[in-house]
Amino acid sequence: MKEKLIEIIQNENYMPLKAKDFYYLMGITSSEDKDNLKLILDELESEGVLVRNSKNKYVRVNAGEITRSGSFRKGNGNFGFVVLDEPGDMGDIFIAPKNMFSAQDGDKVIVNIITPAHGDKKAEGKIIRITQRAEKSFPGIVKRGRKGSLFVDCSGAGTFDLVNTMGARYNDIVLVKQLGKIDKNSSRQYAKITRVVGNLHDKDINIKMAMAKYDIDDIFDSRVIDYSKTLIDRINSEDLSLRRDLRDKNIFTIDGETAKDLDDAVCIDYDGEIFTLIVSIADVSHFVQEGDIIDKCAYERGTSVYFPGRAVHMLPGELCENLCSLSPHVDRLAFSVEMEIDSKGKVLSADFYKSIIRSRGKLTYENVNRLYDGETSLPEEYEILKNDLFLMKTLWKILNEKRNKRGSIDLDLPESEVYIENGRIEDIFIRERGIAQRVIEEFMLITNTTVAEFISSAGVASLYRSHEEPDKEKLDDFRTQMSLMGHSLRLKDEYYSSILNKFLSGIRGEGDEFIIRKMLLRCMKKACYSVENKSHFALGYEYYTHFTSPIRRYPDLVVHRVLGKIISGTLTKEEMDRLSETLPKVATDTSARERVAEEAERYCDKLYMADFVEEYRDEVFTGIISGVIRSGFFVQLGNLIEGFVPLHTMEDDYYEADTVSLKVVGRRHGDVYSLGDTVEVECVRVDKLTGEIDFMLV
């Protein structure tokens, strides 16, 4: 049947046909044969041989045309991207507004590749079919029409008449599901409200919108809450007797000022030759048993999500802020990794054991950095722990230097922090990443890689944090772009990471440093969880996992369980087989939940940034050109807020964008705006639904 169908399609006189036309041409009459033919047509469509148009006719894809299937994602503007089901070396496909085919965020689509990828420029495509509308709802603002009737404005997605209101009022933020046309004789589009999120002017509306859009729930089932309150009974004298007692050690935590979910505590000693570093991590696995009601909830959430001034935890508060949190001056159960490290940063030995600890204090990054800067007017515990803190700084330098020599790539991209006061945005500034933060980060890295190497040597299935090498073609394109920007970069296959790290060191302090680091980041593949230890390219580790944050990351909890069974000798062959069978899905699911959490956090930050800029709409901002696309360029301000300058707003000339050399050039006067140039802009438009900001040059 398939051969005969392909013969019809490949005929030079083939014209687009509906399924019923194929039935007639092929003499198909039975329901079973019709169903089989539909399956074959679907198969040819997914293979890119056919595409169905808006009239449900099957159009042949001409020889030489490249079509792919994927999911549409809305971008930071009117444009979007298609994330391919099978990306290969192609990456995401850029979709201009005119080529969207009315696709909405999350729709499954067929895209025709118009222009292949080149340099930092993504491949460009045209959506030629929507194969499945997204099940998820998308946000909109309820507006009132001229006659008083309510409709919903979904920004770039369009406006829709409503078939219901669910009590929504003017200026309410809602989630809607697009229904399309109800009346064939009318062009009006309809939507159904699925949820009323809140009012546009609510103080915490941005967080509510992010949680609603990405289906993040901050409420725990009452059964989970009730069960968590019984877990204190799991601390008993028999269990404590089996743990190593570290309560006499100088163990302490260093975290942010407002942190409550304290995952990790550290302890250091030095005998003149060897450092002894003990990193103790909250023993969440003692309280959360595999398959219990809290475990199922944690698996579904996958990770904690952090919004400005608010956290949505993976675990209920009784655990993440009480029983498991390594709070000061109370006994806590921990899983400790004790490492002996020489003066060159080599881990000479490692011991893994369950412990009981009592933290000497909850130190903060801010105060430890002040101590390192020479300040003396600090709380008493800093003076008591001063020697330990400076020992930590010494070991950090050793470990960091060794990691850099091994080829670790420190992109060191600054991050913005949104400061909220009484639910309102007060300021946006660059988050400080001082020595204290780097010290703790380095200690967590050495702990994670030590655990990963031990588990790998045991030959037991587990979860690893993998980051594969970037595609050579992307790095070659990056090298070409650097040349266009006046930077020399020579790459050798076997020394990518070392060469890139030296290159980044060489541009430190230059005006386009941040832009270049962002461009390099785009060349990198995304880190993910895997049952295979594929190494970590960016960190330069052959073995790497996530072990140090089980309060807020489910994969860390899995690794704790695996390591616990290895050191206790309770891992049976049946259990090893079960892990090999079940962990691939855990890796896939937790990687997906991590991406959702990251997208939700970025979306919420964008909404707050848009609010912040709108408050200063009449002011002139200074920024640098941070990206160039066909329709304009992006400008990033000093606090990392980014807005878009459309070319059509630059009225002093007719400007064209060169996305290879990353420049915008005026056709008549020859004015040039290049990546990294400093410009002055003012805000002309803010989108309350997407967080998009439009700037205009001044």
C-alpha cells in the first residue's frame, strides 16, 4: 500500500489531494484499509515527505526542500523558534513573524528550512503546518470592548472573544485555551478561560503569572503536610549510634542572607601538608523514602523554583526549612564526604559516611566577603571561625587553579538580582559573586566529582550531570565571528576547553567581554542528567554528578540513595537491575522539570524588569548592543535588563541588519551600529504579558 501511495505522490502531475481522494485512486473501500492508509499518510508527514495544508490536502515536499517536525516556542519579540524533535546539528530554527502560520507557544509544527544555520545565526524556517495545538493554556489580559463586552488580549498571540468569563473582570490576568473560529462565516477567534490568575495591579502578579504559565504549584497536598510532621519520629537512638558523630567539629554553613533551606555545611583542617575537607550534606534520604507520598511529590516537582523574594520548594516546609535544613546549634542528620587533599589539589583519599552534625553558625556570603576584605566589625562567630575561613580560601585557590589548568571554562556571566520590598520592585542590580561564593562553589564541585568517580568505579547505575562537547562546526563559526570582531582565536580539536579558557582570560576587562561570553555560551550544549557518565566539558571533569543539594534537586536525592546503598553493602543484584531499568526515565523527567523551572524563573525576572523600566519610561538609559537579528538589535543595560530596537523605528536612514558580521548599516549615510557598541535608548513599549521591552535610540 505504501509503495503505491508513494508512486502516486512522486508522479510529476501530482496535485494536492485529501485522504478520500487517495481512497478513490487506490480503490480503497474497507474501514480497515482506510485506517491503514491514514497511518501511512501520517508517517510520510512526520518524515517530511508530505505536508497537510489548511484545507487538509497533502502537499508534496519538493526535492531539495528540508522539512522538520518540532515544537514552536515564542521568543523575546514577535519572532519565535522551533525546537526540533530530532535536532541533529541544526539546533533551533528561527521563525520570523510572517512565517509563523499563526502558531502558538507549545504547538507541534512542521517547519520548512529556508536558510541554513551560519555562524551564530540560527537556521531560519517557515512553519507550513500545525500538527497539534498545545494543550497548555497561555496568558492574556481581560479587556473591555466598545459595547462593554469582555475579550482577552494575548499580546503577540492576538485577541480573542470569550466563550466564558469564570468571574474575570477588566484587567484581570487569565489563562486561556484557543478555540479558533466557532462560526465558519466569521473571522472572529474565540478562547476559553481556564484560570483566573489575578489582577494586573496585584503586588505579586508577576510570580502568579510565572507559576500559572508553567504550571508550578506552591501548595502541598494536606496528606503530604501531615505526613511530613510525623518524620521527626525517624530520628532515634539506634540510628544515631550507626552514624559518625561530628558534633565536636568546627562545622558551619555559608549561604545567602535570607536562605532557609541550608543543604550543605563545611569543615576544614590542615596539618601543614594535607588539607582535610569535610562537606556534610543534609541527609534527606533518611526522611524521604523511595515511593512514599513525599517522594512522589518531590519527583513530580523535580526541583525548587526561586522567584524574586519567594521560593517554591520541592519539599514541604517541615523538611526543607526544619528537619533537613542544617540550621545552627541543633543536631542534624547528614551525609558526609571527607576528603584528604594535597597542596596541588589532588584528592588523595575520600570517605563517605552518614553523620550527625551540629553547625557552629549560619554564616553569610556577605559577611565572609567582608572578612576577606579585612573588615573586623563582624559578629562573634566570624572571629571564632576566622582561621577556618582563611584556610578555606587557601584551598579554594589551589582547587580553582588546578581546575583551570585542566581546562575548565569559567564563563563567569554576571546575573541580575531583582530586589522586592513589600511585593513591589525596588531595584535591579548585578548579583555579587565574591570569594565566599566561589569558595563554597569550588567545594561543592570537588565533592560532586569525588562522589561521581566513586559511584562509577562501583559499576552501579546512577544519575550523572553530563555536559557534552560543543559541535565543532559551532565553535568554528564562533571563531569566525571573533575574527570579525577583531579577536584572534585558534582552535585545536583536542584542546578546545584549555584554548577557550585562555581566550576568555585574554579578553577579561574589554568592552565586549560579556557579549563574547554570551556568544560562547550559545555554542555550548545544555547540561542534563544522564545514566551515562559522559563527563562535564565546561567544568573539565571526567566524572560529575549532583550530590550537594538534595533539599532542592531530586537527582541529588537519587544519588544519595545510590551512594548510601553502596557504602552500606545493601545493594542487591535485583536492586541494581531495577536502577538500570528505572533511572533513564528519572534522568529525562528531572532534566525536563529543570528546564521548566529555569524558564519560569527567567520569565518572572523579565516581567519584573519590564515593570522596572516602565517606571522610568521618560529616562535615557545607556547600554551596549548585545545581539543583532534581521529585524533589529538588542540593547543590554548595566543591570542586565535587555530591550529590542526595531529597525523600522530608526527613521534617519534605511537600515539593514547583517547577521553574519553582527552589524546594522544605514543604506544612505553609512552609519554603522555593531555588536558591543555603546548606545543611548529610551523605553517606548512594555508588554505586561511577555516582559518584552522595546527601546528607541536617542
